[in-house]
Amino acid sequence: MATVTPPDTVADEPLYEVVDGEVVEKPAMGAYSTWLASIFHDALSPWVRERQLGRVVTEMLFRINRAKDLQRRPDVAFVSFERWPQHQPIPDEPAWDVVPDLAIEVVSRSNSAAEVQVKIRDYFKAGVRQVWVVYPTTREVYAFDSPTSVRILERANVLDGTPLLAGFLFPLASLFEDETG
């Protein structure tokens, strides 16, 4: 059986981040991690849109520190209309020059603990207001309000978006629905 090489298109280009001016390829997420990120996007996006609070995006590259040429690509992010006004067009550039209010990272097998901690610190130094880190293996979500203030939530808990997204309540059982018990 012959191996088929997919066509070279923009969609086939590897995802990357820029750290200290160096392009760092971002390994592809596994199917389960990608699905979890999609669930978060699907829950958060209509809730945000209905309240006209901002935009929810997936895999968007953000320039979060121009001086250090730091560009991060959270798996899901929320940008409020306070940070990027509703009627201001989103630029057609590789990186959106705005710091998101919320960054959601779904930890993949290729992520080290140190790498996740660096990203959390980078996000908060840049002005991200909340970071949610999803650990698929342990079925937990770490909701950070600062680099040192975290709520650790399990499948039986409800993720409360307060203070950033007051009223957004997300039962983690719906995220980890494949788990029984």
C-alpha cells in the first residue's frame, strides 16, 4: 500500500509559538486533548457571544509581549471587547497583537510540567486574567487566578468563571463525560 503525502497547504503547516524571538514548533495535540479543547470552545463561545462580552478562539497565536517577542498559542482563549473593541477588525496577521483575558491550555503528552508552569507565568506577566489548565489524564482542571492562586477541580466539580466570566458555570462532568461513575 502506497503512502500518500498530504498537499502542502497552510493548514498543513506546523503550529508554533515564538519565545525570545525563536520559533518553537508546537507538537500536535492528541485526538482526546483536541476534543476537550473543542468542548470548552463550544461551551464558552455561545455564552460569551450571547452576552456580547468578546470573542472565543482556538489555537490563535497572540503576541503577548512585543519587547521580548513572545507569542503564545493557547488551545482556547477569550478576548474581551474591553481589550479588543467589538467593531475593531481582527487583523489578518500571523499573530493577534492583544493579550487574551483567559487562556485555556489542555496538557498533552508532549508537555512537561516545567513548560506548563512557564506558560502560566508568561500569561500572567503579560496581563492574562485567568488561566485554566486541563489535565486529561487525571481528569482535573486547574483554574488559576494568578500564578500562585489555583483552584483544583475534579469531574464532580463545577468550574465557575468568576470573577472574569461571572455566571459562567461549567460542570466538569460534561467535559469528562466519557468517564463512568
